[in-house]
Amino acid sequence: MAALHVYLGATFKTGRILALLLVTGYFMQLVTNCYISLEFWPARNSAKVQEPLVVLVWHWPFHADFTPREDVCLELYAIDNCILTSNRSMYDRADVVVFHHRELQIKTSNLPQQTRPPNQKWLWVSLESPTNTKRIHQLNGCFNWTMTYKADSDIFLPYGTLMPSDRPSNFSIPKKSGLSTWVVSNYRKTSLRAKVHANLSKQMPIDMYGRAAGKFLPSEMLLPTISRYAFYLAFENSIHKDYITEKTWRNAFMAGSVPVVLGPPRANYEEFIPADSFIHVNDFASAGKLATFLMGLWKNSTRYEQYFNWRRTHVVKMSTSWTERLCNICTKFPILPQSKIYHNLHDWFHQ
């Protein structure tokens, strides 16, 4: 009987060990492809220093069917010694592997299945806000660098920027026939921007376009349409630090309309654009006071034109080409930290 107890105890213990190993193996399998060697070698050894930097794009953003020529960065942007490729057979040669989050969000198993070379750097790319970015926690510990709209990213990727102009401005304010407009497709009545619009529209005329309004605008008509209005409602779909999207840069600035912004605090906007180039919703105690201000401003041409003073010295620069954005990795590579790991990518992104 004692022997039987010993046998059963050993069997039970062995079963627990096997179960533990199976569970451990399961979780190890989840993180195997995110493994980053703690042995940080020099970024590129002497034998490889003369070779072009290889940037492998694991998924071209938004599943675009695009295969760049290896010399595309040199040909289009005069960036030499740089290979941009989506050819996965070059994985073992790649210095940087780029992952666009939208594709990982759909399926995290889209990560490489091959063993990760010890010197290889992984770069996480996203232009979405934290509110609209899911399943980041599964990628904790996977990435060395980030490339996002956040100013503290390793590679800062803003939606737009103001560049000093090297020639006199020939800008003239487009002729205005309406007070304000808003182009929106994703409209949820419970969202902050929908509530602000609902209150504001009771106080002043706002012409709506886009899928939500049942007035589709072809891309070639977007800016010409907005340009006819004095103000554009550049309302962000979520509020996060540095999250200032094309709604301000393209829809308002490039159309020649003054943006009325709803997004991060005014101080954050002023880190990127002049204080007198936009009107912030938060500066007004009520929708009625904002409406009164806008209608009064439109009637005072001298005051209104002051919102375009920045155009005397600067121009809007927007990068909409993913090829240009990704080629820029080669220019930033030499100054990026070589021993960095985002152990908690989720918390960093939500700061």
C-alpha cells in the first residue's frame, strides 16, 4: 500500500510538472518571436559598415500591394546607402524590421516566425491614437523603437509641420461664401466632438459634408470646398497629447480656412503651430460664446486676416507617402538608441 501511495504521489507530481511545462510552453510560444537579445552588439559591425542599411517593411501599411525598388530612397529622396524592401527573404539581412500596428492588431501571429537576429532592431509604427489602437499589451517587450505622431517617439512622425519659407509668400485668402464647415465620416452621437457640434450648430450655421452627412466629397473637391468657408471644425476623434491630425494640417491650413480645434490643450497645439493661427474650443465657456466670437471675427476682416500672418514666413509640409516616411528611417538610424526595449509599449503609448 505504501508503494502504491508513492507511485500515485509521483504520478500526480509528474502530471503537475507536465501541466506547468505545457502552460509555460504556451506562453513562451507567444513571446518567442518578440525575443530581444540582451547582448547589445554594436549597431553594425565593421564588416557591414560599408553595406547599405536594410529596412524591411513586414507589412506595407493598410495591406497596400506595393513592392518598392531597393533604390527607391535614393531615387526619390536622395537618401543613399539605404535599401527599403518588403521582400521577407531578406529578413536575416535586415538591420531594421518595420511593423505597422494596424496589421498586428488584426492578428499578432503576423509577427515573423523565424529566429530573430541579435543585432536586428524592430520598429513599431502607428498614426492612430491610443483610443483607436487595440491589443498593444501583447507587444510589450517586442520593440526597440517607435515611429508615431507622439513627439517623444524615437522617430517623430507628425501629420504635418510648418516649414520656414525661403521665398516671399504669394498666398491670398480664398474668397469666403460661408461661415463654417465640417467634413466627417465617423460620427457617433455619444462622442465629445459630436456633442460639441450639436451645441454649436444651434448657435451658428455649420455646413456638414462627408459620409455622416450624406454628402460625399471626392478627394479632389475636399480642399476647394473647405476653402469657401471662413472656419473649419478640426475636431479630433479622440483627445491625446500631440494628436493633431490632418484635420488641422490639410483640411484647414492647406484649404485656407481657420481651424477651430477640439483636441489636446491649447499649449500642446502651440508647440507645433502659432498661437494666432487657430481657435480652440476650450477657450470659451460655452458654445454660445464661441459662436458669437466666430461670427464677430468673420465680420471683422482685419482681425480675421491676422490668423493667416504665419503664411508670410512658413508653409505647410505634409508627408502622406509611406515610402517617404519609411525612407526617413535610414537618416535617423545613426542617432537612435541601440540598447532600447519597450518593455511596456502599451503604457508608453497611453501616456
